Amino acid sequence: MLKLRDGVSRADTDYGTTLLDEDSGQYWNLNGTGALVLRTLLDGGTQELAVERLTGEYEVDADSARADVSELVEALDSAGLARVEEVPR
């Protein structure tokens, strides 16, 4: 599961999603595919579910979608905007 860090605001737009790091004032814009992945993960979905949703909605193969999802998660983590949390069992 992905969780936004405290101090990061999210707003859906006509073009995707915008994230604001309130500490630095920096904005991050995600296009429609990035927004779909982010919503899926923030709602408790797995990266594999995000891949399934991408391949179901867009013309992209599973390997490319998997790489894109992984890259987005890594970018959000390295920017300090979000972190992956283990789901308690």
C-alpha cells in the first residue's frame, strides 16, 4: 500500500493529479495514467492491480505497465512524497 507523506496534498485535475509538497512548495503533475496508478495504490491496491487497471484502460502491454508502475513508486519515494507500507495480515 502506498501512503502520501504528511504535508503532501493531492488534487485531481482535468489532466491527471497534482501533488503539492507543502514543505518545499514544489508541485508534481501526474498525467492520467500516473493518476490512475496513484489512486489505485492510495486506495490500498497492489502494484499488480495498478498494472491490470493500466492494461485494461490503455493500450499498453503488461511488462511496460509494470515497469511504469515501479518507476512511479520509486520516483514518489525518492522525492519524499510517498512511502510503501506493509499491509498488516
